[in-house]
Amino acid sequence: MGRILRGLMRGSGALLACAPIVLSAQEDVSSESFFSLDVLVIIIPSFMALLLTLFSTYMYTKVRGLQMEIERRDEVLRCAREEAEQEKRAITDELARTKQELIEQIERLRERCEKHEKTITSLRQAQNVNVFDGLLPICSRCKDIRDAEGVWHQFEEYIAKLSEADFSHSLCPDCSRQLYPELFEGGKKLHCITWK
């Protein structure tokens, strides 16, 4: 029993070293004296201090290990975040470039569409210059034409307004004979009337 007590005293370090127990190697400790109240009063607090020291060391080791694991995971997480940020920046830059290219393509397509629309409009206008659709109401005597609003116009004025045609005045051979019979006396043929 003395050996156990000495081992406890050695193992407990400074706390048991300060205890006022002196045991010699020859001293025989009986079981009754070992469990006496005086011995127990000294041993139990020392033993508790030893247990507390061991538990504190164990907890410190565990907590430190957990702290190191948390720090390691934080480092891994930080690296993963940095990689994600770099990837995000690369994707964002690529999307910005693609967006700019699409905007430029859309602008070029708009310009082409506007150019094609102008061409189509000019072709339709050119197509409509010489084409008249539907019935043209014309006076059987004076040859005036009525427009869609009901206004009567001279034939030449109406056609010139709707087309790019210009008119010059002349007389057909039948009208020339009726208006100027003296020019056709004696079987003469009139090729051109010149006004003086």
C-alpha cells in the first residue's frame, strides 16, 4: 500500500509533493491506517487534482485538435471560395464578351433590316408608279378623271400626280383634220404641226 501511496504522490506532481505525508520504505502501512480519515483527506483532493489535470490535458488536446481541424477546414473553404470567385469572374467576363458580341450582331442585323426595308419600300413605290388598279371613272365627253375622294381632275394632271409621266400636247391626225381642214386639202399628209 505504501508503494501505491508513493506512486500517487509521485504522479500527482507538486500537489502531492506538498502533502505532509512521510513514508519510509520500511514503514508498514496497515489497511486501517491507509484508509484513515487523515490519509483520505490528503489523498482524495490530490487524486482529484490529478484527475482534473489529466481531464484538463485531455480536453485541451481535444479542443486544440478541433481548433486545428476548424482552421484546416476554414483554409479549405477559403481556397474553395477563391477558386469559385475566380471561376465566377471568368464566367462573368465571358458572359460580358458574349453579350457585347450579341449586341453588336443585333445592331448589324437592325441596320441590315432597315436597309432591306428601305429597299423594299423603294421597290414597292417603283412598282406602283406605272400601275393603276381598279376602275378609273372618266368623263366620256371631256375625259376628266374622278379620284377616290370624288374630285374631278384633268386626265394629264391626274396621271402626272400618280406617276412619273410627263405630258406634251399634240393633235392626233383625226383631230387635226377636224380642227384644221385647210391643211389637208388636196390630199396632203401632215407629219408635224409647227406653231408659229
